[in-house]
Amino acid sequence: GREQSHLSRCNDGKQMTTQVAAGGQPFDRMLSVKEVAEVFSISVREVWRKVDRGDLPRPVKVGRLCRWLGTEIQKVIERLKQQRDGGKGGGQ
């Protein structure tokens, strides 16, 4: 297969801004592949590898763009913290 086909499919480089709904509640922040890479200090290519392995959630499509929900990325970070801490949930 073409290894790079998935690398260019959503790499548009556009920045998203946080938007607020009518009730004053923020929408779930949507992150580009570059922003997800920055969160984890990894390359864009490694983001796609982690998606393929199931280590990161699949992005949602917004038209032609791929975006990750900020809350889903936060859950990954929380899971990694729990793994680091030996699975302690703090609820004891």
C-alpha cells in the first residue's frame, strides 16, 4: 500500500479557534493533526501511526478536514497518567 496516503489526507495546517454556543458554553475544541502532534510532542506521521494502532481515537471528518475532539484527546492523556501511576484511580 501507499504508506503516505494517510499522511496527506487531513494535513491542512489551518488553525481552529474556540467557539462559544449561544448559552455561553464552549463547544468541544476541535484539533488538527498538527495540534494533536504538538500536544504529545510527536510527529504528524506518528499521530497517524497511533491512530492506526488504536492508541489514539480516529478523527471526525468536517467536510474535507480531519479533526480530533479535545475531550477525546484529554481522555487519552488521563489514561496515560493512570498507566503511569499503576492504574490508581484515586477513588480509594
